[in-house]
Amino acid sequence: MVAICRHCRRERADYICESHLQFNQDSGLYQYEPMPLCAKCDALVHVSGSPELFHTRIQICHVCREMKSDVFCVDERTVMCSRCDLVTHSNPANASHLRTSFPSAVRHFEATGSLPNKDSSILWLPPMDAAAAASYPSGAAGLGQQQQQQQQRN
């Protein structure tokens, strides 16, 4: 199911704001709840000069349009969740695509002003093969573990 913007309730969501406070009527407390937003509403809610500008926002997977992005694929120039990464890159035609964690791609962009490419000095995820697909983690926490293991091997 495609995530719909919770602000306008019309457009398909492009981001998830992880810092949105929501009042819980059952507990009577405010708590953080992820809030899907389209690009237009994200710009309205996170206006320059407002405290909301500093909220943590993550792009939604460009493939399934419902999960948070964990992986950036250089060859496809797209972000995707770990589930869609597994499906896309377990296909032999796509198995050799250069991929990195989405946070690594963001840090690279912030430091250089450009998206990572094959010549970037960045920590790449290993190519997807049958063994890697069988042991592929589900979720961003698993990607962090996979990267740590890769660093230890190098």
C-alpha cells in the first residue's frame, strides 16, 4: 500500500518525518510518531526559521513507496528499502549494482554536494549473490551490522 501524506491526505508521501509529536488520547501523553508527508506539505510544515526545520526526515522507498529508505543504488540513482533492495538486487542482471547505505549517501552528498558514484571513497555494500540474498538482513539495523562486518574484513 502506498503511503499517503498525513497532512493533506491527498498526495502520495515522499518523506517520513520521524520527529512528529502526536498526542495519544489513551495515555494522555505526547509521543513521537512517524508522519508521512508529500514534498509540498513537507516544505509547508518544515518552514525555514521554525523548530520543525530540524526534524529528522527520511525519503520513502522509490520502489514500493511505503517503507523508509535504507539503501542508495548508484546504478539506478534511486533509494529503496531493504526489502526492495533484496528483490531488485537478487536478480542476476542487477546483482553487481553499486549500493551503499542511505545514510552514507546522505553524508557523502552533504560533504561533496554530489551523489556518490563508482569513484567515491565510500563504504559499499557487497554485491548481491544467492548466499548474500539468503542472509540479507531486514531493516536498517541489519544494514549497519552488514557494514560493520565488511569493515572488519577489509
